[in-house]
Amino acid sequence: MCVEGKNEVRLEFDCSDASDQIHELITLALSRFPDGIPDHLVYGILSMSSDLLLGDFVTAVSADGSLKVTCPCRFGGRFNDPTAALRTPERDWISHAVDGTTI
């Protein structure tokens, strides 16, 4: 909606990549721990929220002159540690760090 002399700017965050990453991590965790994901791993996953990265902004101008800015979000490097640990084929894993704890 435009007000005379002022254009609207709408900022949106596209978290679909981050959502896909969490889904992948939970799926891996459930395949390793079918009886339930251990609490320390759940806390490690939740702590990754501080590692959310913003991607390049995409802008679009609508016919009424309003501006829409979309920013993609995904998890950074801290996502890789628990994912790699959960993909390790051995049942007796070498310890992998997840926010200072091991899984």
C-alpha cells in the first residue's frame, strides 16, 4: 500500500533453506536414534540458531512503486559438525563436538 509521497518497503526472510537443513538433521538423528534423539543433541541443534546466516538480498519493485526485499537464511558452519557426525557409518563413533558436547 502506498501513501502519497511515500513508498512501502517490505522485508521478508526466506527460511526455506534453514528449514530444509533442520529437516535433514532431524531425519539423520532419528535414523541414528530411533528411540528418540538424546537431549544433548537436541540442545546442540537448538543452539545453532545463533549461527543463522543471511544470504544476498533480492529486491523487486511492484507496479505501485512499493519495494519488496527478500533475504534468504541458512545455517552456517556449525550445522556441518553434527550432520557429519550423524552420517558417520560406524556405530562406535569418534566424538564429534556439538556446542561443546559430544554425541
